[in-house]
Amino acid sequence: QVQLEESGGGLVQAGGSLRLSCATSGIRFSLNAVAWYRQAPGKQRELVAGITSGGSMNYADSVKGRFTISRENVKNMVYLQMNSLKLEDTAVYYCKAERRSGSIIYAYWGQGTQVTVSS
């Protein structure tokens, strides 16, 4: 059974930091690309940051220079270090793992963790 469980969300003041963690099980983690998405109220879910199985990273323009994604294959974990948080970073943050096998895409999501940035 595949499970992705996010943790580390909470309430933080603008300018502060949080570190999100995503624990995965039931997948060959090292073969998966993993990513963080977020969804604010009334908005579509958007990609925040991703890291491939080979370690290549990409970020949304809105978080470049403030957020850092990392993975720890030995522990089947992915992290999102969020610094200089802004009010507009408030959202539910989701972890996603994805692997392609030929034309088939296997994608798995966590349940999300709330991040609230206050002024």
C-alpha cells in the first residue's frame, strides 16, 4: 500500500521559516520524481518545487530563492525548506510522487498539510 504523509505545517509569521517533510512508503522511492504542490482557497493546485530521481530540481518563480526541495533516498523522505514566508504562501501543501513506466504514469499524493502565514 502506497502512503505519503506530510508533516511540518503550521502557523508562522511573515518572514519566518518552516520545514515540511513527506514520508513515503510502498514505492521504490529512489525511482520516483517527487514534488510539492500547494492549493490556496479558491485557487487551483500549483507546483511549488520538484526534484527528479536524478536530483534535478525546479521551482515555481514565486518561491525561487526562498524555498529549497531536497530528498533523502535512504529514508524515503522529501523535504521542503521554506524561508522568508509571505502571506501568499498560505495554502495546503501536498507531496506527490511520480514514476513513469513506458507510457504509464504512476502518481501518488499525500493528504496535505496546512501552512498559514500571518502578518
